Amino acid sequence: MEGLELPSKIKRNRRGISPVISSIILAATVITIGGTVWSFTQSATTVIAEDYVDGVMSLMNEGTERFVIEHVSYYTPNNTLQVWIYNYGDNDITVDVYVNVIGGFFESKMENNVSSKAIIKVPISITIASGSEVAIKAASRRGNNAYYTYLKT
Amino acid sequence: MRTTRISRLRNRRGISTILGVIIFVGLLFSTVVPMYLVMNQADTIYDQKMFEMKRLEDERSRESLVVDVSAMSQYSNILNINVSNECVLVVKIVRIWINDTYSTASAVLQSMSVLSMNLTVVPSLNCSYSIMVATERGNVFVADSLFYGEDGWVKEPPPEVQESGVFKLDWFYFKYTSYQKQSRTDANIIPKSSTYVAVYFKITNNWIYPMTIKAETFVTWVVPYVEVTMSIVDHVTYPAKTITAYTNEKVVQPGQDAEIVFAATTRKGTSWVWGSSIPSNLITQNPGSTAYVQLTLFYILLGKTYCQTMTAQGTYFSS
């Protein structure tokens, strides 16, 4: 190593430039890689956080959904079962109504929108004989159900 | 020389380490910590909401109203509704139902207070009126129904099995009887020497609701054949001597009559061929003798099954 030493001028020059350049290069590399990792992590964590929040909000909406089948009647002249659904929760809901006459017909009415604190009437055309028992189910799109048993007099 | 190199190296290591630490800490505080905070906040909001909903559900289950309805006068068009709040919560009434129509309300009822309202209805004769009160929390409270008949408004009793007087029970036939209908042929052509018998009863539904007679209904003889049981059947045919099992339950409308047929139970499984099995030699026929049976009637009224027993008396003839 001693025999290969360069002239002192050149050596001094190199000694002067290389620490600065190497420091700059090192710093630039670290900043670039760090920035990339930072950027990637930030977007990844943002996506993860948003997904998590969306999931929690969806779960919360499902958990806070409240509705009930308030009343059911049958209008004989046009064979229509009328189902009143009351949404007493804070969220607007979409419900599908299923009607099953025990030992008889089955009918459904899909996609009925009920605003918060509102009541709607869902008419369903179905023939129900006197004395029949009718099982009614209202299923929300968030997965909650309300049930009602109606006896046709 | 060596000292200088080592010093430079140390410096470089220091810069990268510091930069790395800065980036790591910055990354931690600008991404991971906010993510954690956001998630934690979402969890907190969820927990708060769930707690609130649990409280609301608890309130909903504790809501208690007593609704009492009466007419202003016997033939009045105005119904007086008294709603008593019997719980510790403030209750908001949002709807009042009369049968299948509702009117929107917005009455707030303080705890342990009573609210009185008047509703106008145009009553139809022989109609029953059911009044319900719906609350904001999703509960429905039902008053005892009112019935509007020729005597005006009357309270409708809740369905229950009464000791007597619910059904009018009458003999139709017992072999050859004076009650025999000309239109019927099966009873007419059963020979007098026959060892089998069918009994026909007429029942009247005195409820204001339709009732469904169930297949469990049976008749037990008291006099003259002790402990002979007959099941309810759909119908009997002769001369085939067959009985069709009771599968289509009869629905009897309010005030309407229904004829129900009973035949002997058989020991021959489901063949329903009768004659040689019990009851055999049923009748030592004494003209004008009185027979007693006990009818055990199973029926469905407003979705509930009831059982009622009653003793009936009839006269049979040997002619």
C-alpha cells in the first residue's frame, strides 16, 4: 500500500472531494430509499386504515340498524297482503320482504327502501285462505331480519 | 492516516444512521401512528355507538304503555283513547292504528302520566275495531278490541275457552233419528242390523273469529257404550263401508254452522274398514233411549289451539 501511493496533490484532491460526494451520494440514497419506503408505507397504512374504518363503519351500520314489521293486513278483494315496516333506527335501509303461507304459497317483494324514522307499506299479491297462518320475514341488505306471524281470519 | 480514515468512516456512519433514524421516526409518526389513531378512533366510535344502541334497546324493552279505548257513547262516532305511560321513560307516540289504517301522531308522554285523545271513526255494523299505539322506539301497544253491533259499542272479550255456551252442540243423526236429513244417503241406507255407526254433529261457532277444527277432535260415549271412542272423520261412504280420514281441517266462520262426522276408531291400522272391530254390537236398541257423549273439541282460534269438552245428549231410535 505504501508503494502505490499517488502524488500528494492528487491524493489531497481526492481526499477533499470523495467525502463530500460520498456523503451526498449516501445521503441521497438514504433519502431516496427512505422516501420511497415512507411513501409506500404511508399509502399502505392509509389504505389499511381506510379499509379498517370502512369495515368498522359497515359493522356499525349493521349493528345500529333497527326496523320492525309494525302491522300486517290482508285486503281480500285484490288478494293483497300489506306489510308495514317501520325503520326506527338512524340509518336508511333496504329490505326484502318474504311471505310464506304455511302449507301454501310463497311470495316476495325485493328492494324496499325505508328512510330513517319512516314507515312504508309493502303490498304483496298473494292468495291466502281463511284460517291460514302466514310467516313474514323482512331481511335488510345489511343482514338484519324482522319476523311477523299473521293469521288470516 | 489511519486515524483520519477511521474518523471519516465514523462520520459517514453517523450521517446514515441519523438519516435512517429520522426517516424511521418520521415514518413511524407520519404513517403508523396516524393509522393506529384512526383505527383506535374508529373502534372508539363503534364501541360508543354499540353502547348507545344497547341503551336504546334496553329502553325499548322497558317501554310500557297501557291503552284503553272506549266510545264516547253507545252509538258514538268518537272513540276516546287513554294512554298511560307506566314506565320511567318519556315515550313519544308516533302513530295510532285503527284496524289497518293509521294516523300520524306526535305526542310526548311523560313518565307515569296519562294522555287522552279522541278519534273519529265511522263504525260499520258487526265490525271489530282494534286500536294500537306505535311508539318512536318501535313498540306497538294494543288495546282491547271494540265491537260495534246492533247494541252499539261493546268491549270484545279476549279469546279464551269458556266453560259453556261457546258452541251450540246438536245431534244430527244417530242411526235412524228424527233429525235425519233427507238429503243425506249414507245414514239412510245403513241397515238396522249394522254393527257400525257414524254420528253427525252440528256445531256453531259463536266466536267472532273463524275457528279451525283440528283432527284431534273425538267423541267418547258415556251412555250406553262406556269408553267407546270415535274419531272425527271427513266422511263415510256406504256400501263401500269406508271412512275417509279427517285431513282437510274445517274452518267455521263466525256465526256459521259446521257438520262434523265421527266414526269408530279401528284396530286395523289405516285401513279404515269398520264393522268387525270395535265398536261391535253397539246398540241394544231401545226406542227412545237417551244417549250421552262427551265431545272433546280441539280448535284453533287466532293462532292458538284450544281444547274444550262438552257433554251432549241425544235420542236414538231402533224403529
